[in-house]
Amino acid sequence: MPQFKIPEITVERLSIYLRALRKFPPDRVLSSEELAEMVGTTGGQVRKDLAYFGEFGIPGQGYRVKKLVEELSRILALDRIWGLALVGIGKLGTALLTYPGLKRKEFKIRAAFDNDPTKIGTRVENVLIRNTEEIPVVLPRLKIQIGIITTPAEAAQDVANKLIQGGVKGILNFAPVRLMVPKEVKLKNVDLSMELETLSYFLSKHIKPKKVRGRRK
């Protein structure tokens, strides 16, 4: 693994490449241009992204799917199981517990937490919901490295603190608030409202609003 800092957007594209590659037979050989066309970028960008991590292609031919899938899985640390904890079992939290993307072999939700007495002790998708006060104690025991926050904004920082006390090194935050975490903890924010507002801004440049005509008297 390279020692210099890799741009985050490059790592995100590796995930996109991997998803595209898994659609092909393992013995298929793809050129960088073919892979680029699948994901909506350029062959030059594909080659540049992969060059950060080594030489994976066959000279004059391209990339063997099986080999590149293995290498990207290793680079993205998908050759192991990551323990996850989800905090906040409202509508979004419940939806995530049933989301197929979190049922992959590389990611396993091992614990869920909430402060609602009516939810504590129940199960969703066979995951036991515990009291949020138990987070610092339960996480080390279950070997959880990643926390997911789906609580209201006002509770998110306290939850983040508890997750950090429990030893997590990565937090995926869905709460609409800026969290303060130590530099050694990787924080990713998912703000659905902000994404929609960004889309509405760009769409407004191409779609003119309809004028509302008043009734004639």
C-alpha cells in the first residue's frame, strides 16, 4: 500500500470500478477504456487511479477481471469482516438494518442501540437493540470498528463520543449536524437534504419555473 495520501475521490472510484467488474466473468480481460465506459469516466482516469496502487494490467491487453477484483478488494480492505454498530432505530435506522448492502459478507451489523424503552430488548433483523448507554462497553466485546449514526441531530454528538469511547475508528453519520471527532477517527457525513438541495440548484439552471396565472375576473 502506498505511503503517500490518496485522494478520497480516487478511493470512491475504486469502489465504483469494483462494482462494475463484478458484472463480468472472472476470465474476461477488459481494457481501461472498456472499464471507463462502464462507469462514466475516461481510460486515462482509470489508469491514473490504479497506478496509485501498482501495476495490475497485462501489457497491450488490459486487466484480467479476476485479478483486478482481488486487488481492489484487498486495497479497499474487503478481504476481512468489519463489525458495525447502528445507533438510532427510527425509520432510517430500521431501513438500514434491512438494507441488503449491509448484509454483505464484508460488513456485519453486530449491535444496534436506541434510548427508547419500548425498543430496547427487541430485535430487528435478528439484531438485538440495546440501550445507548451500553455502547462503550458492548463495542469492544463485539469487536466493532465502525459506527453508524441515524439519531436526531441533538443526540448525535453524544452518540459519537460514546462510539469513540467504545473504540470505533470510523463513523458514518446520517444526522444533519457537524460532529467533532479526533483526527484518528475517520468521519463520513451523509446529508440527504444537502444532496437534494444541490440537485435542485443545478436543475434550476436548466428548468425554468412555470408562471402561475391568476384567474380573470
